[in-house]
Amino acid sequence: MPGIRGPSEYSQEPSRDPCLKVNAKEPFNAEPPRSALVSSYVTPVHLFYKRNHGPIPIVDHIQSYSVAFTGLIDNPRKLFIKDIRSLPKYNVTATLQCAGNRRTAMSKVRNVRGVGWDVSAIGNAVWSGAKLADVLELLGIPKLTGSTTLGGRHVEFVSVDQCKEENGGPYKASIPLSQATNPDADVLLAYEMNGEILNRDHGFPLRVVVPGVIGARSVKWLDSINILAEECQGFFMQKDYKMFPPSVNWDNINWSSRRPQMDFPVQSAICSLEDVQMVKPGKVSIKGYAVSGGGRGIERVDISIDGGKNWVEASRTQKPGKHYISEHNTSDKWAWVLFEATIDVSQSIEVIAKAVDSAANVQPENVESVWNLRGVLNTSWHRVLLRLGHSSL
């Protein structure tokens, strides 16, 4: 399309921070050290996980770039970046999380397919742009609309990148029109991240951000937005990112038997310690993140050092210096909380963290109960092993 192109090879990739753990080089998929996630409430752009399905698109001429709005609407048209920027600008603090976060722990139970993410395929950022509800209203679709006059009920986002899973075609995904036209859902056409123009890895010049939903629906490098009668039929909606039971394998899988995953479940992870950590006897600080999808707050984060027989409640914070109250109007409803607790260590122990969200959803105890062949949505209790020895902690 004019102004932007999706290359078919990797010779013009952007530079990345050398501290990132590279899980796949082409396409580039990487995550920061887990300790970096608890160093600040808002994740710095250079430490935000990178999730890609093909070479990074290249913008040749930003003034020529536009997004086509097509499908079951009365007035199809193109909007340029200046048109998007002319609408009211909103800042939404939201956590994005890859559905495959913590996949490596699931692969230890049984083999799974997918990028080997540790606990850092997640990040929290301040996204800025126009609300999709405002953009669609500009095109004649009123707010809080579930269906257009022509029968459109879903909004499809199409990228300009080239994915092997789409046989060289673009990445695409969709959300319900009722969500897209709801201002309170805070779906953005974002052009800034943490107060700066999006960089190439994160969707420059324009991406969608769908808060509370797995990252796979927040499509980058937008080419077109289409109003459809049915869900997007792309690979990543119909043959990936679905939750199957442990009994399903690659011989008996029926992709059409499950709906595309949208909201992510309640999740937490310890980030101040590695999976196996040497520590000195005495007090040890336990820090990590907790988050839930759909705008649900975090009601509790519990820590255990005796296999789950007894628990202590960790403190929870969002903005530094401000008390966090789940689902209060002073809290960021789409964002993670950072938790902290202090334990006394006199022998080698396993530390467990589990979160409870505002709907009383609790992380499952064992990874075996949520194992699935694609290794998605591992939200089991997070466990790290502390061993006594020489340590800088």
C-alpha cells in the first residue's frame, strides 16, 4: 500500500536492546529479563517483549500512509494518519500479554508447539491514540452499535506484514463490533507508546490496542479495517490461539470446535527470582506482576512457602506512591499490578504465587490441568525454588 510495505525478507530489521532474550531470530521474538518487569510500573519500550510473525514493515512515506475502512458499511473510505490524529487523543495504560506467555513451563509437562516464552512475554505501557469508537462514528457507525445496517457485526484488522502462516499474506484478527463501538472498552488506534511515536517493532505508524484481550488481537501496522458479518477467518483467529483440553492432540484436533480466545485469564509470576535461585539465609523479597483480562482488577496475590498449606498476602501497587484498590476509579483497570512480599528463608524452599481477580477467578494449581498442545494460557501457580548458598540477594 502507499507509504508502507511489508518486506519478504529480514535485511532491514530494526535494532533491538542486547539484553533481550531472543527466542526466535526470524521472525524476531524476544522478551526482557524477568527482573526488568518489576523495576517500573510502565515497561520501557526497549524492554517490551517483541512478538512478530514476519519481517518488520517499512514506512517509506508517512504522508501517503492511510487505512482503508471497507466492508458492510454505507460509506467506505480511507483515513490518513492526520485524520486519526485530528480526533480526540486518549491515553490508556494497558498490559499486553502474548497468549503463549509461560509456555516453557507447559512444555516441561509434555511437548508443545510455539515460541519458547518464559514469564516475560508481557508488558505494561501507556498507549495513546484515537478511540476506535470515535473513528467508526466518523464513518457513520454510532457508538454502542452491535450491528451495522448492512449486517456487519465484527471488525477485522488487517496488517501489511507477510506471514508464512497466511502463505505470505498479512496477519489479521477481529473483535465484535459491540466492543469496537463501546467507548468504555478503550480500544485504540494507537500512534504513541509511553509518550513517544510507536517504533517499528511495536506497530509504527498505527496499530490497534485491544485492552484486556490476548495480544494476538492487537494488530500492528494497520492496512485496512473491515466490517464483517462473521469473525475474521484468518489463520490466527481460526487455527491458532484457541484453548483445548489436555486430551486433544495433533491427530484429533478440530479447530472449529473452539472459539477464538479473547480475554486473558488471571495470571501472576514472580520476577525477582529465577526458577532456581541461590539465596542467603534471612529475609528475601518476592516481587512480581499480576493481571487479569476483561478489565477485572486483582483482588489478592497470595504467597506460600509450604506447598500451598499456608498463604500470606502480598502488597499490590500500580502507580508509585498510590494505594491500589481493585476496580476503583483511581486504578488502571486494563493494567497489571506489581506485588511484593518478604519471607524468611532458613532452608531450601519452593515459593508459590497465585492471584485472585475481582470476579474471584483463581489461578489453577497445576500446569497439567491446563496443558494444551499449543502451550497457550499457562496461568498455573507460579513456582520458584530457593536454595541456600552464596548469593547477591
